[in-house]
Amino acid sequence: MALLELPEWTALAPVLLLVGTAMALFLIDSISPRSTNRALLAGTATAGSLASLGVAAWFIAAGVGATGVESTGAIELFDGQLVVDGLALYFTMIVAIVTALVSVASYDYLQDHTYQAEYYSLVMLAATGMATMATANSLVTIFIAMELSSLPSYALVSILKDNRGSVEAGLKYFLIGALSSAIFVYGISLVYGATGSLQLDAIANVIVGGSDAVAGGIEPGSGHDVAELGGLLGLGILMLVGGFAFKTASVPFHFWAPEAYEGAPAPISAFLSSASKAAGFVIAFRVFTTAFPLEATTEVIGIEWTWAFVILAIVTMTVGNFAAATQDNVKRMLAYSSIGHAGYVLIGLAGVTADGGEVVMSAAMMHLLVYGFMNTGAFLFVALAEHWGVGRTFEDYGGLANRAPVACVALGIFMFSLAGVPPLGGFWSKYFLFTGALQVGTTAMLVVAAALVVNSALSLYYYSRLVKAVWIEEPIVERDALTQPTALYAAIVVAAVMTVVLLPAFGPVADTASEAAAAVLG
Amino acid sequence: MMIETLIAVTLVGALVTFVAPNRIAGKLAFLISLVPAGLSLWLFAAFDGSGNALLDGDLAFESQVEWLQFGDYAISWFVGLDGISLPLVVLTTILTTLAIVSSWTPIDERESQFYGLLLFIETNLIGVFVALDFFLWFVFWEAVLIPMYLLIGVWGGPRRKYAAIKFFVYTNVASLVMFGSFVALVFGLGDEVTSFALPEIASAMLAGGPEGFLGLGGTTLASVVFVAMFLGFAVKVPVVPFHTWLPDAHVEAPTPASVLLAGVLLKMGTYALLRFNFTMFPDQVEAYAVPIAAIAVISVIYGAMLALAQTDLKRIVAYSSVSSMGYVILGLIAYTQWGVGGATFQMVSHGLISGLMFMAVGVVYNATHTRMVTDMSGLADRMPVAVGILVAGAFGYMGLPLMSGFFGEFTIFFGSFGSEQLPYSQVFTPLAMFGIVIVAGYLLFALQRTVFGPYHLETDYEVGHAPLHDVAPMFVLLGLIILLGVAPDVIFEMITDAVDPIIANGGEL
Amino acid sequence: MNDWIAIGMLALVGLLIPLGMMSVSYLLRPSVPETSKRATYESGEVPTGGTRIRFNIQYYMVALLFVVFDIETVLLFPWAVVYQDALAAEEYGLLHALGPMLLFVAILLVGLAWAWRTGAVQWARTPRQLESGADRP
Amino acid sequence: MAGTIPAVPLQDTVLLPERIGELTGLDGFGFAGELVAAFIAAFIVGNLMLAMTGVAGPWAKRKITAAFTDRIAVNRLGPAGLLIIVADSVRLLSKELIIPENADRPAYDLAPIVVAGSALLGFAVIPMGSGVQLADPEVGLAYVFAIAGIASIGLVMAGYSSSNKYSMLGGLRAVAQNIAYEIPLVVTGMSVVIFAGSLQMSTIVEAQAQTLVDLGVVSIPTWYALVNPFAFVLFLVANFAEVGRNPFDTPEAPTEIVAGYQTEYSSVYFVLIYLGEFLHIFLGGAIIATIFLGGPAGPGPAEIGIVWFIVKIWGVFLLTQWLRSAVPRVRIDQLIEIGWKGLLVLSFANLVLTAVIVGVLV
Amino acid sequence: MSVAVEYYVLLSMALFSIGLFGILTRRNALMFLMSVELMLNAANINLIAFAFYHGNLTGQVFALFTMALAAAEVAVGLGIILVLYRNFRDVDVTVPTTMRW
């Protein structure tokens, strides 16, 4: 295979393409500052993210990083600081998809806005960070990548400098982000203290060694033994969970999400709630499966870390859905619903067991991919509504289907898919999560599965409320024909089509996800 | 590939209609819908299958394509037709075409969206009846809800929002219950089952039933799943006490939606009961025969009583559907060839008759703008053709011989009365038959008040003849009703052929 | 002998000398309180307003720029220290030792170029620039 | 990442505190002895530097400026007016301390201490020759840069706490200037590190001891000022800006903002800030002497190293005084733009070029 | 002479707690920023102490990165606080309540 003859670092091509695009945008802005050539800027960003997507898909198809006979196996770069495997490429794909959609949609959204080039380059930088999170294989690179995605995000949320909502959202996002990253670093330092290493595989080795010592009753002699420092390790792991919870908008660090999503420009809300969340999950997946092998870690710290995720999953999905059900503001409802979805995906980690769990984890991965389309699409519809200036509440959205049936069909698809109504992509991933949880079969997972069903049923209420608003309710004000911004429409329609097309095309997705999950868990 | 073509034509047609201009949408949808109607008739003519699709039958137009693999289970695109599903497919396509024609008059806003949704419903209804993989089936099953929800919600009557939500929530919760329990069942079946193909699951069930799951023993699990699925489908059918969504939905829905709702959507419930509960759980059918029969009889009587108390024509027809579906359940639980076959026949027959009734009521409403029995009388003077058909339909409902209703109800009673499977069948059957008397009572009462007597209606315009395109579909339906009443073997033969294997597993042939 | 003990002692000395001078002065100097003496100096005029004046936004801009650049230079120091050893080592070539740093500096320079072009380090604008551009801080 | 960074060999030079410990026998008293010896050493070094600034401030500065303008300046008290130092100190210390109203007291009082103390602290790691070096940590150069940066905190404290608009502006300008030139300074210093391969001051000095060209009569050493004159010039310029001397004395530009951050300071506070500034100039000189001019190296026996070192520092000081009289001040906007657009780019160019040249040649 | 690693951990934990306390009690955005810096530096102390304890440099190098990122965070944070001040004329984090919390 020709691919094998490329040097190893080319495995990072999807990430490099993203960062290259960001740099190119900076250069464009340097060459002609304050450019409002929206076609050029949005085009560059879209082309870059599509190229990244294409390369990632090609790598997956060609078997880069996969564990098959023909494949290269996981490619470790820079002494294992980065790793390119199925998981990494899969999540890079999700990030690239969302970035492309957001870039296209922003073409119309950014009409008459200043800071266009900055906007796109920040988006690309954040995407780079997220893609790097997917490949990161050491707590160092994970933290750096996390910050690389967070810092541009803070700026993006508050990029509407004269909009008080945007600024407030940016502030709150930043405050909680800074707090959680401080906690995350402290957690890293404790894990490092307990294990003496920051590379995930090395941490795992130390922990396994420590658990052998515990099991064998060997007196820890060197004084460096991890077994002595179980408490430190446990506290560190707990703090790491805090960091992930922030990135994925899970309880207890979810407070920023409704504020940030509501105040931010809608394409950015889409970007954060889809791509950023996926990236948060990929590091959670990787860290907990690679660095803290369940059995050995349990020996050392005395409690299974899956419990943390069981509790987080249930609480997060319940909090998200109940809060969403009480909202009057569409964007805020979507924000809370995205918290609820974080809860669903957390099942993927709660279901990890000593000898498996790849089924439920791959289901979580699939859910994130579908979510990348449907949630992005939903937020882009909000962007469209903001573009039209129709207001923010459910009532304001009343009767939009009269004027814009195509977009409203797309919205219907997103909503029902988010709710997990069967004909759409969202149903599959939710179903797989459900059956995956059942197959694990422990009591805790049964409770989780039950919570999933109850919450899905509840979520249907508020999702259908939005569909009802646009399709059934009468408009509260007479409105003239609405404009049809081409790019926004294109992005929404593509997202809708993909949400539907994923239904027949779920086979390859499921295969890729299962393989990737099996690889990291195995 | 014929089935795929059928589905694809309706789906593409739905999309095309959706974006077509409002002006031509109705005619366009009609032309498009002729294609599946013709195709399904051709399928009917070319049908060469035998036996039951789930029980090693010889399927017609079968096709199976690998779809995806999740964990240990494969999911595939698996469709085919047998004697039970084919009549329902034909019913669906014809009824859709007629419903489209009958909406030309009442629907006057957002037409393209309306007709697009109608065609989309047709797609999914066909899918429900042809799918033989549980997942595929469930996808179509649920996909019916969304367009129906919108049809009621957007084009319905004054309380349409309430009705739409109620319809959606009831049926969706029911689906969730059913879905969850069935998945648990499949897991409970253990390693032998490696896909969600219904025939494979059915044979595993009949071979020994589930091993147990989540701490439940095999038998317990089967019972729990049986009950849960029965409840899930019962909402859709609907049977008392899960029927409360139905009158609201029917009354508020626009006429064409009511036609499809009563004509086909209710049949999804009984069809699913037949396919799942009565095919896969013969032991449980036996064990729960008495309560189910009791529910059936209660539905018959209670539905009829409720209808008697109504003054809204549409509400009367709606409640009478509850009553009619009670007969179907009774026929199924009898578990005899006549009973189950008759029930299946009754599904088709009731689809035609209730469709006809709703259309007729719709035509009357178009002209009078009221459906209240108390508001009008002597309509026969002004619109004799439409009223004549309304009366004919009512007689079909009452089970007049030479109309399809008679054959359906007769075979059901015949089958259930002689059933040895069903305890106290000699008690249940006469009780249910008493329902016919009530039906006759309320229908005749209502007709007498509205149709006959001196003309009275407070309007500021002249009520005249209904337009031809409103009346023509009703003639087609009436023709079909009489055809089936005169020559029930047109479909009854293939129905019994498909039903026999089911009975052979538990009932009495 | 730990280096940092000596450094700490120098810090102590560095603290003691000023404090010593202050105490000597405290003993020597007179104190003649008078209100007008304590008025802030504004070239002999009567002071007006407070000192919380709004100053040029450029101070913030360069400060932000500095924070980033300065820290990046800190990241370069370890590289500079090991550079010769890396060159001498068998397993790393010139490209491996030099390449990453060049890339790093290149990215920094892209940032600088951007800041330069968008006027982040421009203290004052010429009249022509003021005309053409929106108020971009 | 772990383990590939080679350990820097520890120098076996004897540091001043140890020598004092040996001489006085304090090393027999364990930790307490170490502390006392270190204190004595620190006291010596501190006072040495203070003495130098004492000479430089009141006397040398005036003499030099006068020489440039063809005047005589102080000559009444003592030989060549040298006793002016004593007179001045007595005069300033006994002046009334006038604290402006609204001053932010703790900050106002702390600022002079920070300015003076931080400059003094920088000398801890400078190898002054003849065994006069307090400490020699492995991160010496980074330490020096870090300490030098503290002074600007003192300046902004002074500017902010005085509750005076001129002071405020002066403090801000000081910071803006410091940060603009800090990066070129550090990056240029880094090019030296590339040559030396270490941050340790003694190693850097040692690395400059080799012979670059042997002319028979004299052998020219590998002082980095000679090896890389471009970096030397850059560093000099950046250093002037760092210490706020002409042509970069905008923070206290008397024609614009009176005396900048020290407008409201009087009496001993003023003395401390004044001393601190001079200490800072000498610290800059010391850094330049160490990393570019071979430190205490020079003709003659190694024992007179400290002489050479002081000569070099004074050389830099003379340069600043010459610039003070010869070069006009730049405007604040020019200052910032020279820093960010000129020096920064040049310093990065220097760094890259140095790295490439070292990479190709070595 | 070396100090046992436990004392470093205690120090860092104290610092961390002070930072956390500051975050929970201060309403000024700048104070918040400083408190976060305290927490980050607590982590740095840990990292460096443990690097010494374990005898590898990983922790120290990571501490460098942490410092860099902390600085970048401050840079972004100050920018946001600046626009916050422009919009709300205050840097109190409880003042902006355009949206429900």
C-alpha cells in the first residue's frame, strides 16, 4: 500500500490541514486587514475543514491506525505523546464535519460583522485543538490541546463585542473554563505525583504494577510505589473528571453551557455544543480506557471509576432534560438539551467493564457523530432565525413553516432525531446506547438504561414543542417573505440530509466506531 | 425489487410534491399516487406466495440486504409479502389515492405540504406492512407518527394542537414500551438469534422461548414481554381504556387524515398484534385469553355506548371504530381459522367502510359546515347522492349482508363462538354480538335525525350537490365494499393461507 | 552549599539596605505638616480630577501581546540549552534539532505579522489611516 | 520527554560564601554557619555594588555630562569633588518626606524598596572574577532576566500609588517600554545560550575563554560580542530600553511628564529609586559584560578579574552617559514601534541565523 | 538538604484551596483571574516537586507548558474582561445578568 511509504508524521495530516488553514487565514488577514471578502474567508475555512475531513475519511478507509492485518496499527508519534488510531481519526472526522458546516453557515451569519478573518481563524484554531485532543495520548498533550480549543472558543463566544449577551456569555464561559482547567491541571499533577508519568500507557503500566503489588501483598519497597499513593491517584482522577465535565458540559461543570450557547453567535453555539463536546469525550474515552485500566485502578484506589460516570450520566441527562423542558427560549432549550445528550454519551464510559464495554462505548461514539449533524443543524436553524430576526422564544418561532417550509422540514428532522424518534439517525445511536447498557447487565447500568428511556420520552415533549411552534402555531406577527441565505440554507439542508442518510449508511459508521472502541479498550 | 419501487415512488413523490407549487400539488399528488396504487394491484395479481411470512412461509417479492451489524446482532433491509400483508398494502395505496382526491375541496392552504405529507405517510404505511426485520419495521412504524402529527396539528379543527399532541404522546409512549420489551425479548433469546429478522425470532420463540434476561426467567420474561407488547399495540388499535386519544384525533383531523387514520393506522395495531403477539407467543395467548377477550368485548360495548351518546357525526364514526376494532381483537383471541382470518378480513373491510364514512361525513361538512346532529335535518333533499352513499356506508357498518362488513363480522363471530381455545367463548360472543344492535341503533338514530325529515339547516347560502371529485372516491369505496361482500374469497383465500400456520402452532385449525 | 541560600541572603540584604536607609532618614528628617504640600504636582496648577484617567488602549494591546510572546520565549529556552547536545547526538540530525524551533518561530511570526498588520502594535495612526479604517483597537 | 535532557556538569569553582566559610571557619557550624557565611558574602557584594552606584550617581554622572558639554561640574568638596557623594546623601536623607494626599500607602512605600532591592538581587549570580560570585545556579541567565523584570513592577507601583497623572503615565510608559524590549532582550540572550549550551553564568563565561583568532602578539578570545556582534548590538540597544536610559528615557521624559513615576517621591524614597535605577544600569552592564564580554576575563592574572569586570561595567555605563548627551529621545509611539516592529523581528532573525550557523558549523 | 515531598503537596494544596476560596467569594473578575492563577501555580508546585521526587523531568517541562497556557488564558481573559467593562461599566461578575443564570 502506497500509504505505508509516507513518513509517519503524515498521519497527522488531518490536524495539520486544520492548523494550516488557520495560519492561511491569519496570513490573508495580514495581507489585507479588515477584509470582508466573505467568499474567500469562508471558502478557505470550508475548504480546509473539508480537506481535513477527506483525509481523515481516506485514512479510515485505508486502514491507517486500525488494527487489521492490512493496517498500520496505531501510529505513535513523538514518543507516544500523540497517537493516530481509529478513535483519533473518527473524532477528527466529527470535528471536521462540524467545522465545515459551521464555516459554511457563517458565510451568511457574518454579513456586516467585523472581524471576519479572525472569526474563521479562531474557529480553525479551536478545531485544531479539538482534533489534537483526539490524537493526544499524554496528559501533557491533552491539556495543551484542551486549552488550544478552549481559548479560541472563549474569544469566539464573545466575538460580538457590542452585544451584552455575547460578552456575558463569553465571561461566564471563560470563568468556568479557567476554573475547570485549573482543577484539571491539579488533577494531572496529582496523577503525575502518584505515577511519575504523564504518558497514558506509562501511567497504565505503573498502575498495573501497583495493583500487582497490592494483589501479591508485596511490601512497597522503593517508596515510589503507586500503591502507596492510591488516595492521591483517586483524587487526581476525580479532578480529571471535573475537567472532562467542563469540556463536555456535564454536571457539575455544566453551568456555563446554557449561558454560553445562548449568548454566543448561533454558529458558534453549534460548534461548541457539537465539536467541542465530541472532543471532550474523546479524551475522556482515551484517558480512562488507556491510562486507568479498570481492574488495576480499582485495586489501587479502592473504587471503580465507572461509578463516577454512572452517577454523572444519570444526573447530567436528568438535569439537562428537565431544565430543557422548562425553557421558553429556543436556544436555551437546545443548550440544556445538549447537556442532556452529554449525559447519554457518558453512558459510554459508565458501561466500561473489566473485560469489555466496547459495545456501549462505540454506541456513544456513534451518538456523537449523529449528534454532530443533528445538533449542529438545530443550532444553525437558530442562526437562520437570528438572521431573519424573528426573536428568541418559542412563540416568536410560531408559523415559520408558512414562509420557510424547507428549513422547517430540516428543523423537524433535527428535533425528532434529537428526541430519538426512529426513522432518524438519532434513534439508532440512542438505541445502541440502550441495548449496550442492557448488555452490560449490571444493576447500575439497568438504572442508567431506564434513565435513558425516561429522559428520551421527556425530551420528546420539548423537542416536539419546537416543531409544533414552527409548523402548527400561528405567527404572532405578520411577516413578509423571509430571505433565503444560500449558505445557511445549504448547511442546514446538508445537515438534515446527513441526519437522514445516516440511517441507511449506519453500517460503516457502526463498524468504524466498534473497531475504534475495541482497539482502545482491548 | 417491486416493493422497493413501491416505497421509492411514494417517497420521491412526497418530496416532489412537497416542493411543488400549491396550485398543482393536489393534482400532482393524485397522479403520483396512481403509480403505487397500480403497482400494488399488479402485486396483488402477481402474488405467488403461500404460508405465513414469519413461519417459514413462501414469501412473495422478498428481498434482503445486509444493513449493519451492531454488537452480536445484524440488522438488514428485509421485506416481503404474504397473504396477511398484501391486502393491507393494497388497502393502503387505494385509500391514499382516494384520500388525496377527497382533500381537493377541504384543503385550501399549504397544499403542497399537505399532499407531500400524505404521500409520506403512504410510504411508511407500506413499509410497516412489508417490513420483516424488526428494526426496519419499527422505523416505518414510528415514521408514520410524525406526518400524522403534522396533518392533525396544521390542518385540523379548532382543538387541533391538543389533539395532535395527545395522539403523538399516546402512541409514542406505547411504541417505547413495546420497543423496549421486544428488544429485551430478543436479548433474552440468547446466542441463537443473531439478527433482528422477524422469522428468525419467531422460530426461536416457537422452538423454546427465551432463556431469561436481567434476572427474569424465560417464561416470566415471555409473559412480561407479551403483556407489554399487547399494551403497546392496544393503544394504537385502540382498545378501551387506551382509546381516549382516538376521538380527539379523529374529530380534529381533516377528513383525508381521518380516512387514513381510521382506515389504515388503526390496522397497524391489529396487524402488529397478529404478527407479534399472536404469532410468536401461542402459550401466552392461551394464558391471557380471558382478559384479552374481556377487553375486546368491553371495547365493543363501551365504544358503541359512547357512540350512542354523541351528537357529532364524526365523533360517532370515531367511537364506532373503537367498537369495530373490538371485534377484530375478539377474532384474534379466538385463535381459530375463522376467527383470525375473519379478523384480518375485518381489518381490510373496516378500513374501507370507515374510510367511506369519514369521507361522507366530510362531504356533508363541506356543504353544511357543521357536524352536529342537532343542527340539521332532511339533508337527503339537497344532496341525495352524497347522503345516499352515507346511508350505504352506515349499512355496511351495521353488517348488512352482501357488504364486506357482514362477512367480516360473521366469520369473527363464527370463529369465536366455536373456539375451544377461548374459555367462556359462548358468553363473550353473544355479548359482542349485542354490540351490533347498539351500532344499528346509533347509526339509524343519527341518520334519521340528519338525513330524513323536513329540511332544516341554518345557513346563509344554498346547500347543493357535492362536486363530482368529492363523490367519486366514495363510489369507488362503495364498489370495493360490495365486491368484498359478494366475493370475499378475493382476499379471504390468501388470508386463511397465511393464517393457518399461526393457528397450527397453538390454536385449533 | 546551596546556591539559593546565598541568593536568599542577598535578598535579605537587598531588603535591609533600603530599610536601614529609611530608618536613618526617619531619625534625621524634619516633619512640617502643611496641607498644600501634600497636593499632587500638576505643574503648579490646582490639581483637577482623579488619577483614574482613561489611557490609550494600545497599552492593553501591547500588554496582551507581551504576555503571549514572553511566555513563548520561555518555551524556547530549554530548546536553546539542549540544541548543541542534540546536534551532537547520533539520533537527531540538524533537521530534527532545528526544524521544530523554526516552525515554532514561524508561527510566532505569523502572529506578529497579523498583529502588525491589524495595528495592534501601532501607537498612533496617521490621518490617512484614520480616514480609511473603522475604529479598530 | 524524560531523560533526554543532558545534565549540566557542575562547576568546581569556589563561590564566595564557601570561601568565606572556609576562611572564617564558619563551615564548621552546619546550617547556621552556612547562613551566616552567605549573609556576610551577600553583604559584601551588596555594598560593593552600592558603593559603585554611590560613586556613579552623584559624581560620575555629573562629571561625564559636564565633560560632554565642556564644563567642570562638582569640584569643591574633596578631591575632584568626590565628597559630594557624602554631602548629597546627608542632604537627601535629612529632607522632609512629603507624601501626596490620596497616595496608596502600602504600594507607595513598597515601590522604592522593590526598585532598589530587585536590582541588587540580580547581582547574586554574576561571576565577577577573583572568586567573587555569590551563587551559580544552573538557571543563572533565566534568573537574571527574571529578576531584572521585577523592577518594572516597582516602577508601575510607584506610578500608580502616587495618585498623580504624570506618575501614572510614567509608570505605564515604563511598563510598555519594558515589555516591548524584554522579548528582544531575552531572545537575543538566547542566541548566546545556543553557543554556550547552558544557562549557568560560570559556564557561559568559561565558554568565552577559548581563543578565536591567534594573532601572535594577542590572541582574541571568543567573546560573544566578537563572535556575534550583531547580537551584541541588539542586546545593547534593548538593554538601554530596559533600563530606561537615553534614547529610551520616555518614562521619565522631563519635558512631557515632569519626572514620570518619581514625580511625587522625595527624601529617602527618592534616593532609593534613584539608586535602584543606577543599580539597574550596572546590572545591565554586568549582564552584558558576562554574556558578551567574557565576564571577568582580561589580560593579567586571574586574581585581578574583578578589576576587569568593573572596568567593563563602567564601560557600559560610560556608553549610556555618552548616549544621554549625544542622542535625542524618541517619542513614545516610535519607541513602541521600534520595539515591536524592529527589534523583535531582528532578534528572531538573529536567533534563527545563529541556530542555523551553529547547526551547520558544529 | 531536601524537603520531603509531602510538604510540597501540603503547600500546593493550601495554595489551591486559597485559590478556590477566592473564586468562590470574590466578585471581581480580576480577582477571579488571580485566584485561578493561584490554583494553576499550586499545580505547578506539585508538578515540580513530584518531578524532583520521581527523578524525571516530565513534570518540570509540563510546568513550563502550564505557565505558558496560564499566560495565554490570562491574555484572553483580560480581553474578555475589557469588553465586559465596556458593555457593563463594571468588572463585577455578578453584574451581567442579561440572561438568567
